[in-house]
Amino acid sequence: MSGCGDDDSEMPRHHPLDDAAIEAFLTGQLADEDLAPLAGLVEDLDSMTSGPAPVPSMQLAAMLTDGFSTENGDLLVTAASNVTGPAPQAAGLPKWRKKKMVVVELLAGLSLAAKAAFGMSAAAAAVTAGGAAGVLPAPAQHVVATGVEAVTPFSFPDEADDKADFGGTVSTDARDGGVDGPTVSAEAKLNGDVNRPADTPDGTDPDAGRPAAPGQTGLDRANQTPAAGHAPTAVPTGRPADAGTQSTAGRGTASSTPAAGRAPTAVPAGPPSSTPPAGAGTQSSAGLGAASSTPAAGFIPSSVPPARPGR
Amino acid sequence: MRVQDGRVPDRVGEPFDAVLVAAQGGAGWAAERLWTSLAAAVAGYLRAQGAVEPDDLTSELFVGVLRSLATFSGSEEQFRSWVFTIAHRRLTDERRRAGRRPPPIGGLEPEDGPPSPSAEQEAIRNVSTDRVRSLCERLVPDQCDVLLLRLVGGLTIEEVATALDKTEGAVKALQRRA
């Protein structure tokens, strides 16, 4: 009986392996008889991990065949247990609010003079932008356009410039034989409306009663044409014929021609819409007056028949 | 694995740096080299650990590896260690999911699954798998993890400690008690 009761035959003796020995075994550099069971494990693991690679899944096969993008990371490679959730995101204001606050803070930091300069700059920028868009009132548009064109290479829309060259444009068109009377008249009227000073405060026409300037009457221009010999010799006084009063002027013109004796003493008033060509309400009388001033005045009818309805 | 000569063989077959750079640029051929060099070992590790579908899990794992490849830099051994660390974490996730949702009884055979190896190879692999699983069942799970990561993955003590979130001393203690 042993003193301590130990029996070497009953209790196997294990040689404790130090870390170096285990490390040598795990790296394949040591063969220890005590590690024989582990050697069998190593052989089994070798048979399990050798051989061809498994067939990849369809998704992986597509990546291996066609390539892939590595721009974005993938949480698949991170264990769920290690995922701490989305990164903490500080609550913040919407973007528009942040931008607004930046502007406010910037302005708050400026001195009084800087603020005034900033306001004037903003106003100037707004006026300039309006001038570029052509949305300012005509006088303001002209001022802005003139100022900007003087200091910059840019050209702003300015109706005054367009109207100043209106006569030249008509003259050029006349030399090319492309003058269209109604169009020129409409444009001239439009320019006149825009250029004309604002109506008087009492609502009356500022041109009322003003005689035509010399050289601006139709008779003067008619005398400058090859048919000057056939032009009437006098122009009745008063304003150029306006709608509604042209009949009187035409009658006066007819009376001043050599055929005045055969000119009708009265112009029948017809329906405005029945007189060809369509025009001002009493334009027919004006045509009669013009016809009376020609060499064929003796053959003109004494009256203008009323137009047939429906034309 | 570094069992036979203590070195991890150069399985890529070409300078690893060139393959890695190409794979990081999305080249399919380079990714295939990486897959071929490690897929069998990773699948064997997952099989030894008792994964339900080790081949499918290996493919899923490599999809994530390739997409995150731009974040890796290092040698081939470090790449191997990186992949096995990811594999172990994915395995841990799978075990947790299985704990909440039991796997189907009897298992399922995929209709369009990969072709099985030859009968002899499959038999040898099954015998080896059974012996490894039997040995690991006699060990504490952490001990099995340390042994498999070291023997199959070729990880160092430091790398195993990182993968298992343990200290190096704890890993050495697990080795000794195994």
C-alpha cells in the first residue's frame, strides 16, 4: 500500500505540453506521440478541406464571371452580433433651415455700413435682373438698358432703341418693295402709343388740336413722288383724318380739286361693315374723296352704293 | 492549411498583390482565383463546425467578402485570416438564428444544387466529418473553435483571439486544455 495510495498503473501519466510544443504541433513542426489523437484530427481536417471548391451560388457565379462593384461595403461580412446599429446621427434642422440660418448669421455679423451696402447691392442686382428680363416699365427699362450697355458688353432689350430706328426700317423695306401699308401703320400706331407721353390727368388726348408739322402731311409726301402732278394742291386744315371724321376731310379734299364741281356734295353714310375694303367706319367717303382728286375724277360715280350684306 | 509543412501554401498561383488589386477593381478572374484558393477550406471549416448548408453559406460569405474587398489590405495569409474570421462570425450568426428558428427536420436537398463529388470522395469526407464532429463534441465549443481556426484557417494566436473576442492568454489556455 503506498503511502499516498497512488497507483501508476491505474492513473495514466500525462506529460503537460507547453505552449511551444502545442504551437509546434499546430504549425506542423512537431510530432508527439501524446498528440496522436490530434494527428488523426489533422488528417481528417485535411481530407475535409482538400478537393475542388464547391460550386458557387448563382449570385456569386455572376460576380465571378461578369465582375462586380466594390464601391459599397457589405454588412454581410460583419457579424450581426458586432453590428452596433446605424451610426448615431445627431438631430439636425432641414437643409433649407440650415441655409437660412447661415445667411442670417452672416448678416448678423456685418456692420451697419456693410448691411447697407449689401442691401443696395441686392436691390441693384434685382433691378439689373429685371432689366435683363425686360419686365421693367418702359422708362425704367430704357434707363437700366442704357446704363448697363454703357458699362458692360451686354445688350438689354430697350423698346426706345427699336422705335428710334423705325423710320429707317420702313425706308429700307420701301426700297426693297416690301412695304406693307397696314403693317407699317399698325407698327407706327403702336410706337406712337408707347412713345406718346402719358395721357393727361384729365383723360384728354395731348395731341388734340395740334396741327401737323410741316413736311409731315400726306400731301407733302405725295408731291415728292412721280405722280406729284396729280396730287391735290391743298390740304384741308385740321388734324389728319381720324376715324369718324374722315368723311368730312374727304369731302373737303374733293372740293379743292379741278373736279370739284362734280364732286358730290354729300357722302352717303353706309354701314361701316358694308364698305369694301373693311376699315374705319367711314373710310368709303375717304376713298371717294381720293378718287375725286385724280384725272379720272369725271368718271367717278356720284355716290358709293351700299355694300351687299354678308360680304 | 498549414498542417503539413507549417506554411500556408500560395494557393492563388500568382503574385497575391496583383490578384488582390485586380479583384478590388472588380475583375471577375481575380475574384475567381481568390474563391478557388479558399472556398474548399472555408467550406470544410463550416462543415466541421456543423453548418447546415456549408456550401451555400460559403458562397454567401464570399459574396460579402468580394463586395467588401476594397476595405482589405495585407498579405495572402492575412487575407486568409480575414476570410476565416468572417466565416466564424457568419457561423455564429447562423447558430443564433437556428436557436430561434429550428432547422427543418430531415433537411432539404436543393433541386439545382452543386453536383456532388464522387462516391469515394464523399464517403471519405463524411467519415472525416463524423470523426471531427465527434471530437469537437467532446470539447468545449471555444476549444473546438480554437483548434479549427488554427488548424484549418491557419490563424495565429493573435488572430484567433481577435476572431473570438478573447485575450491571447485565454486562447493559449483553451489550446492546452484541449
